[in-house]
Amino acid sequence: MNSDAPLDFRQPLGDSALDTLFRTARTQNKWRDLPVSDALLRELYDLVKMGPTSANCCPARFVFVRALEGKDKLRPALSSANLEKTMSAPVTVIVAEDTLFYEQLPRLFPHADAKSWFTSSPAMAKETAFRNASLQGAYLIMAARALGLDAGPMSGFKPDLVDEAFFAGTSYRTNFLVNLGYGDPAGVLSRLPRLDFDDACLFA
């Protein structure tokens, strides 16, 4: 229990949940041959969409690539290091951003003319889309872990080829990829060091 918090505040998660989300969670490189259902992917998105974005802009768009045809479309864009793990993953999520996300703002942020903030500044729109879609991709990783799935987020691909294969003629642009499924512990690498608090943090 957090002794600094008022009694009516939410209490911290227990060690088991924190282990699942952070401390023992690992990037997965090898996958068990177990399917991930449509229902579970819908449940996953229903958690992801609740994470905060600036002005509730929700710019992330997700493609759940499962079919062999979809994996074959993805294959030419992958680096050699990411090829086998992606082809064998039950699901590969293309985390993309909608560059015209602001078209949804009259519905998502109806109490202000938020759309005009971005139509008047293409640079602000681009930065907002990238930052907030990246946030939503991170929410996806954590939500997957919370639902019992493993995740393997990746760079190491050619986004232009992914855009050409999946988003031609649309306003969507690829941000990064996440493999999802049930990981095989045999593919987990030794954990690398992290920076200590004093190396990464300041009080101001």
C-alpha cells in the first residue's frame, strides 16, 4: 500500500501484476503455435483505446496481420533478423498513424474546434500523429501483457514497403510493428541492463 496516498485513492497493483506488465515481461522472439482469437484482439483494442492521447485525437490505426497472404505482403519489408520471428508469430500488428486523424476530432473532441488546430499547421499535425500513435502502440504492448499475451515490438523493417503493401491510397502511415501471441521461452534472450534512476532522472 502506498502510505503517501489518501485512503480513497486507488491502491497500487500487486507484485504479480507488476511482474506481468514490467519486471518479468520480455520481448519475444519465438512463438508457440497457438492462435489468437478475434474476440481477444477486440478485447485488446477495447483496452488500448482507453489510453490518453492529446485532445483525444486517437491517431493510431492497427492492422492485425494473421493470414498467410497478409504475412506474404509483409515479408519483403522485413529485415533478415525479423523475418522468421514475424512469419511464425500468430499475429503481427502494424501500428500506423492516420495523418488525417483530425477529421475525426468533431466527434472525438466536440467541445472545441480542435480540427482547425491541425488543419492550420501541417507540422503540428504530423508531430501529434506520430507522438500519440506511438503512445497508443505502447498501450497495445501493455494491454497485450495484461490479457495474457506476449509481445515482440520491432523496428527493423522498411516502412515505405509496408505502406505500399497495406496503405496505398490512404492517409495511413506505418509507425512500428508488434508481434503478438504466446511466446516460447526458448527464444528469450538474456535481459540487458537498464539505466539506474540517477542516470536517467532529475528532480527540478
